[in-house]
Amino acid sequence: MIAVETVIEAGDWSALPGAEALAQRAAEAAVAAAETDGADVAGEALEASVMLTDDAAIRELNREWRGKDKPTNVLSFPAPEQPGIEGPRHLGDIALAYETLVREAEEESKTLADHFAHLIVHGVLHLLGYDHEVEEEAEAMEALEVKALATLGIADPYRDMAA
């Protein structure tokens, strides 16, 4: 089980009512999908933080941590493992940019809620150690995203891209 703490830092997130609850459900779906892939988190108490912000803040984080001076949709910051610490294991932090989320949802003809859930799933999978730097890893991560999103009633976001 994962507990998600969501903080709205900047951006007009009122356009996505229930964002905190959706972030929680999407994170749970990501963890469940990872468990089916063999991730050793079954029965473990997990937690993650989600910061909802704007393009300006994401651009600054992206520049500082990735050397890319531009906004992006989602950033994930995995926490180092801390053996011997009592309580839930903190997986890390996720940051989402409002304007980029809205623009991408419109460009891809997706609802804001569906795209938001996809980015949360994507971010949580990164926190669990999944990546998409090489083709084989990307395919595995995308398959887990599709599986997690299906449990939320969200269509495969990669289907139209493959056509």
C-alpha cells in the first residue's frame, strides 16, 4: 500500500477537482502493476509526495537536476533507501507542471484527469526503479503503465502513438 501526500504549490489546479484523490488511486494502481512484475513491495508500507506546480517551477527543477532549461510534464526524484528506518518507506517525490499537463492533454485529445493519472503512474514507476532510457526498458515500463491505467478505466495512452 502507498500513501500519497499531495501539495499544490502553484498553477490553476482547481481545473482538476479531486486531484489529490486521483493521485492516490493512480499511485496505488502503479504499485499494484509493479507487484505483478515482481517488484518486491507486496505488503510493504510505502509513501510518496506529489507537488502540483506550474511550468516555471518545473523548468527550474528540470534545469537544476537534469540540466535541461525547459519545462516538462513530470519529474521524479527517487529517495535513497534508508535501511533500519521505522515506518513507511518513502519512495521519493514527484512534481507535475500544470500548463504542460493541460497543453499535452489537449494536443493528445485526452481528458485532463486521464493524462494526470498517467503521469502519476509514470512517476511512481520511476520511483520504484523503472526507466525508459533504452527500448527494452521503455517497452516494459509502458506495459506496466497501460496495465495500471486499465485498472482505473483509462485507455492505453500509447495506442494512437503506435499507429
